Amino acid sequence: MLKGKTILLGVSGGIAAYKAADLCSKLVKQHADVNVVMTKNATEFISPRVFESLTGRRTVTDTFDRNHEFHVGHVALADAADLVLIVPATANVLAKAAHGIADDMLTTTVLACDCPKMAAPAMNTRMYENPVTQDNLAVLRRYGWKLIEPDSGHLACGTTGKGKLPDPQVILSWVLRELSHEKDMTGLKLLVTAGPTCEPIDPVRYITNHSTGRMGYAVARAAASRGADVTLISGPVSIERPVGVRIVDVVTARDMFEAVTSMSAQQDLIVKAAAVADYRPVKAADEKIKKKSGDLSLDLERTDDILAYLGEHRTRGQIICGFSMETRDLIENSRRKLENKHVDLIAANNVRDEGAGFGTETNRITLITEDSETHMPLMSKWDAANCLLDRMLEMRKA
């Protein structure tokens, strides 16, 4: 996803510097070109040779290194960078960056960069919470820096609190959000529903389906990487939560319906990818369960029809997409859903197709509108999500 992108990875002198090597490896595996610049203190925690082995490039540590391949080192590195990423970012280097101090190779290079800048603060809790550090962070945000919130936990200094470097995979997700796609959805608001819903029968059992939420989460991730303001209403799932996305957790179909109805009017685009349970038990558990020949017999009622509500209460200019999971007559059933729910677009797939449907990393969808059918080949859910968003943007501009 990062092929053709050059990242300036700054490593400053904190104990978490060793985690920067893992991050560097992940960036290289995403086909990014990575130039590493280390502060002198960082070299006390991890050797520059580690990064040289990972990147195949010289790690820069000295402003006055006469063996550096560039004529003016810090300017050449700055010119090449598509993103500055400081991991870990100590209180010291953050203070320098906030106030334009350039007294080593890292801070000098960063000051010369006009590309997007990102940092992951990591330090002792009291240092992080110190008003001076918080003021410096506020200054950096005002200058456009994106700061990745540190985690809370047991720190190397022996204390417990906020200041722990996030997992490198989380930091990678922020980088992908920044660089993996052009920001053609900036200014648009997108609401996505994803995952299953659960309707309790009793304290132990519930009615649900096989949805994993992967497709809806892929749509939310893709839209966020394209600059959209994304709200994700999610049923219970066990997949990584997308960064930079507002998440509303729900359990039942009624929970999801209420969340959708409270937010839908303010959205430009809506994607209902959730596989909501169609039925819920009518009565209390002690009244509704009857044992007949060892089977459970339940009195059921239909849950709220979220997609129908959205179609009936659409706002001017709003584009609404629903998903159709079918086992036969894919086009006919999906087109009927498009018409009955009064929506703009249906993303349909046959759950019996190999590589499509629930629980897979891939999908094969057909995009159905009032006057067209576009059959997509088998692709990753990330690519399928971007194809879906491309179509919604086309419809919005039409």
C-alpha cells in the first residue's frame, strides 16, 4: 500500500526506541522507502546498524557526517520525504519540534520538511502529563502535526500510567491512513454499520448470524484513508478497530437502529454493511422457552428494518448503499431489495461463492443501481471497499 512513498523515520532517545525497528520492518514490508534519522541518545538504546539492515540504507545520526551520500544531508532527506514519522517521540524532541529548535540531524531535517508530520509520544507518565509537555503537544497540533495517543500501562521506569508507545501495528495503521490513498473524500461524512447483532434469549443464549464485520470495517478504513469523517456503528466483532474512525458499539438490532436514526440525517454517504439479526424473542426468557421433544420453541418478532428506514428518511443529496447476502437468484433478489428499500446502490454477493461472504479476507461483489450492474472480480475486501466508495462518489457527482 505504500509503494512509491518515502518515509522519514525519526528515532529519539527513549527506551521504546527498540520498537521502532519493528515498525521500520512493517513499513518496508508495505514497500515504503524508509530513511532513518536517529538522535545521539537513541543510539544508546539501539544500534543504527539494525535499521540499516532493515532498510538497506544508511542510518543518519550526525549533522556533520562527511561520508553522507547527499551534498546537503538534511535538505535532501527533507525533499525526499512524503511523511515525517517520529517514533518514539520523547518530551525533549517534541519540545524542540514545537519551537523550531534545530540542534541535531533529526530536528534540523524535520524543520526543513514541508510534508505531513506525525509523532508517537512515549515517556514517563508525569513527563507526559506535565503542563509544559501538554502545551508543546497543543502547539504541534496547531501546526498540523498528527499525534498518536500513547497507551496506558506499566512503563519501563516502573510506574503505571499513560505514556506507553502504542503497538507498531497501530502506528502502521495511522501511516496507511495518511498515505495509502488520495484524500478525495475530505469534507464528506460517512456512516457505516458493520458486524452482527445479538438478540438475547436468556442470560446464556442469543440469536445472531455469521457476520464478522470485515467488509464494513474495510469500508470504514478505506473512507478514513481518503479523508472522510467516518462514524462506524459496530456490532460485537473481534477484529482490529480502525484508527481515526468514530466507533459506536452496539449489541442488539434495536441498539443499532437507534444509533443509525440518531445520526443518519447528518451524513452525506451511508453504507449499511451490518448483517442484522432478522428476529428477536418476544417474551421474557421464563415465558418464551418451551421444551418440545428436546427442542427449543421461541415466539419471535421481526427486528427493525434499518435499510428501509434510511430509504424512507433520506436527506437531500444523500447516497445510500445496502448489502445483499444471497444464496441464489443474486441479481433478482438484490434488485428487488434496491427497489423496495428505496436506496441508491446495492452491493450484492453470493455467500456460497468461494472467497466471498462471511469470514473471508476477500469478496466478489456486484454493484447494482437502478440502471446498471457491475460485476467485480474476486479481490481483497480493502479493494472492494474502495471500488464501492468510487461508485458512491460517482453517483454523488452525477
